[in-house]
Amino acid sequence: MKYAKSGDWAKAQVAFDKAVKGQPQDALYLLNLARAQMKNDDPRLAHLTAMKVLALEPDNVTAVEMACESLNLQNRHAESAMLMQQLPQHVTRSARHYQLLGESLFNSSQYEQAISALFEGLAQDIGHVLSHYRLGLSFNALGLKQEAIECFRTALALGMGPGDLAAQGLLTFIEREICSWRHARTDLEVLRGLAAKLPADSSAWASVFAHVTVTDDPQEHLRVARSCARFQARMAEPFEPLTPRTLGERLRVGFVSADFHQHATAILMAEVFEHLHADPGFEVTMYSHGPEDGSPMRERLKRACTRFVKVDALSDLQVAQMVRDDGIEVLVDLKGHTRACRLGIFGYRAAPVQASFLGFPGTTGADYMDYFIGDAVVSPIDHASSYSEKLALMPRCYQPNDRQRAKPQPCARAEIGLPQDALVLCGFNQPFKLSPDVFDVWCRLLHQLPDSVLWLLQWNDQSPAQLRAEAEARGVDPSRLFFAPRVGAKEHMSRLALADIFIDTWPCNAHTTASDALWAGVPLITYAGETFASRVAASLLNDVGLPDLVTTTLADYETRVVQLATDPARRQSIRDHLVQARETAPLFDSHGFTQDFGRLLRAMAERWSQGLPCDHITLTDGNAP
């Protein structure tokens, strides 16, 4: 106890272990040992020790809570929730019990049950700020956006300390999702103010994706990402660095993601994985910490690698140890700061080379990530100060595309409710990419083009009514707005081809949506900014030979849309060009992309093999870096 009180948990664990050996049936000694094991970052042992207490005393609440906390640290959330629910009925449930149960249920995707548990906890402790925050997360996961917003506002009113940044980011982002803009400017100012106050050495959770999509300051993105990356790897003690060695004939590459199923990332990467797997120079392992959805895509990916490993029930440390044992030479994260990310795995430095790619449109901010894979348009070398990683640049657009995707089939506007003779301006981005500023410009375009309509994606039930009201407030007849419901990929591609012009958003462009539009043969006009997220469409257009559709000022963006809208011959010429580009443009050449991607992976590994420090790598087309 003396060692524990002084914070010397290593010595405390040794002492408690001796005490337990002398008195193996003493529950108090066992609990103290479990606590020391938790403090020494060994949740696996802590769980086993706490379970020994429960074998002696099944109604020991402290042991249940300690066992559940240790399971949560190992990402074994469903087991944690089940253990808490097995507590004997006669045992009084405290607010702490329900708070922990709510956390476990949320993290095991049991959102409705999580909400019930969190409300039970709040009935006993209404001021528990994390419960309000987790309620917001649970409501959001169920699509109950307005309820989520109110929970985050309550959490912010109570004050979350360093957690305010995360709550404010989610609040701002979710309001964008439903196009509720009444507090948009104020909330954005508060969010940016919190980001500006972050200490240089901050380690706090944040909704980094919110910052990247709603703000346009790359240094702000880097500051917030650094803080969140530190937080995610706070428990990781890096492994001993591997001694550089000569690379074998087959480069061992690992990919880590929760999206190895029917998901946008998988759709983009599927053909690349297949080509890479067929290349005798690579051995590919996929580490999947996402759901088993039983989809054809999941099965396709399993066939496109040497090994497919489910790691969703393993702790970050266990996955990192597996990576080290597998001899992975380049480990690639496909998530970044997106939902269900596991950056903590990379904090152990299991592989000698670690890189971030595709899943997140910006820097990870992680000092344990060596490279960021981009291209000369989205992440040019002169933007390197906005990245914590060294830049590894492809000689083409960084975004892979699957040439096996469906091509548009004949489809009539009448079939989907669009006016036959109207000029259709398509803005199929998710609504969180819309803002009052974007919508101001789009409504001005509708005023300048009286025969035009605006075709938007109905991503949720709330945004259509909000956007119709916003249009009317800007003097636009709400009947000129049309909303497309979510449909399957093939049907979506066919209807997308009915649009006349795809008009892009900023500061977060269309990404996968933009490549879909180009594949469908739709002219796209974008406004490129200074951040990765605002330059993706520019890179795509460059790779299909249409750089003239990229603008760098809002005035040019607006002018270019009007010019193209009033020039049907030019629009048809672009359509013809894009149809031909499906077979000829670098953007849709997945085989060529994979060859370049493989060269880039090997170039990163070669630097390590030669004992050289990480440095920027720029591949040239068809040549050595």
C-alpha cells in the first residue's frame, strides 16, 4: 500500500503479488493486485485477477467493475457488458455501474441498450458529464441527430475540460449533417477557438474529421490531429526498433482497417489488393478490426491477400505483437481519424515502416507514423509543414479506382422524377459538406440559370426540409430542389449520368463521389483550397485530363459553372472525353496504379533497409524514385 500511495506501481504489483501468494483466497489482496496490474498497463492480467475475486465473491461490485474496465481496454466490450449484466439481481446497482455498462454497450454497438443504461445512471447522478456525451454518441449512431445535438450541448454546458474539443467538434459536425445552420457560425467560431488554445503538447480526444471537413486551416488540422494521435497511443510503449536488414524477394505489407467489407474504402481498394496479391513481389496481410457483414465484397477481399486476420476482439498491444511476429515490413493504416480507427496499434511501432493512406483526408499528426501517401496535387511537397509524416507521393492521383465497377445504364429522367428539359446541377455530396457559404453560391447559380434545378442526395430525413427553407430564404423556389434517395451502386451510377454538371463543395470536396461522377461521364467543377480535403477533386480532374475544370477562387468557380451551363456543346465534349477516359485515363487504370503503389511501398521499405532516415519520396512516372 505504501508503494501504491507513492505511485510506484511496479513495486506495488510485486508486493501485492507476494501477498496473494501467501493468502490466495483474500479478495482484498487480489483486488489491489488487479488495480496495480491496471496501473502498469496490463489489462489482460488485471482481468484474470479480478475474475478470481468474482469466483470467491460473485456479488463483489468492485471486482465486476475492474474486470469490465480491463476488458474494455482490450476492446472486449461485448464481454464487458455481458459480465455486468450477470451481476446478481439482489446487488444494488450504482450510478458508476450504469455508466460503465453504458460505455461497454455503446462500444459493442448495442446503442439502444446503452441509452437505457446511461439514463439509469443519470437518474442517480444527473451531472455526470461523460454520460451525457455518451448519450449523444449513442443517439447519433441510431441516426437521432437532434437528440444527439442536445446531449452534446448539455455536456458542453456542464463542462468536459479537455473533452470540450471533442464534444464541440461533434456538435458542429452533426448540425452540418442535418443542415441545421442557425448556430453554424457561432459553433464554428467556438470550435476554432478551442483548437487554437490547445497546448503544443496536448493529448486529448478530438473529432479530427470534423475539423478537416468544416475548417480550411491546415495548421489547425495538424494541431488537433497531433493531440488526438497522442491520446490514442497514450498507453503504448514502443517495441524495440528492428535492426535494418536486406529485403527479401517478397515485401511483407500489412493493411489495418475496420472497412474490409461493403464500404467506400473497400470499393476503391479491391482491385488494387487483387493486383498486389497477384504480384510475386508482395505478401499481403489484412488485419480487420471491423464487422463480418457476409457481403460479396468481404469474400472478394479475403481472396485478395495472403492472410486475412480478424483482430476486432484483440487489444492494440495484441495486434501490434501479431504484426511484429508476422514480420510485417510496411504497415499501412486505412482509417486515420475516422470512426472505429485504431491508431493506438501503430503507437507500438510494430513495423519498421508505418504509413497512412486513403481513409482520412489529412495528416494523422502521429509521430509514430512515418509516411503519408498522397500525390503532387493533394499534398504537394510545399505543403509538407502541414503534415507530421514525410510525404510519399504517387506519380498519379493518390485515389485508386476499381475498373470493375458498374457502368451507367440507360435511364430516363422521368423514371426518377427529374424535369426533362431542366439544366440539372448535381451536388451529391453528403450534407455535412454543405455550409451556408456553399449554399449561398449555389443559390446564386440558380438565380443566374433560371432553367436550372439543384439535385441533392437525401442522406437523412432531416436535411431536405432544412435545405428547402434555406433556399426559400435566399429567394429560390424550394420546388427547384430535388432529392435522390439512397440506392444500390448500379442504380446510383445510372441515375448520376443524368446530371448536366456536378458542382463541388468546399472546404471538403467530393472524394469517392467525385470519381463516381467522372466515371458516369458528368462534368465536374471544383474549387481547390489549401488543405488535402479541398484538393481531392482537383487531383481527380487532373488525372482524367480536365485540369481546366479546377478553380482556385470562388469567383472563378461561379463563373466557370455558368459558362459550362450555357455551353451544351462543351458539356457534350467533356462527356465524350470522360467516356473514353474509362479505358484510357490514369485515374481508372488500377493495374498501373498498383504498380506505382507497389514501387512506393518498396521505396519506403528500402530506405529503412539501407539504414536511412525517413524522407519525402516523390515517384516519377515509370521511373525509380
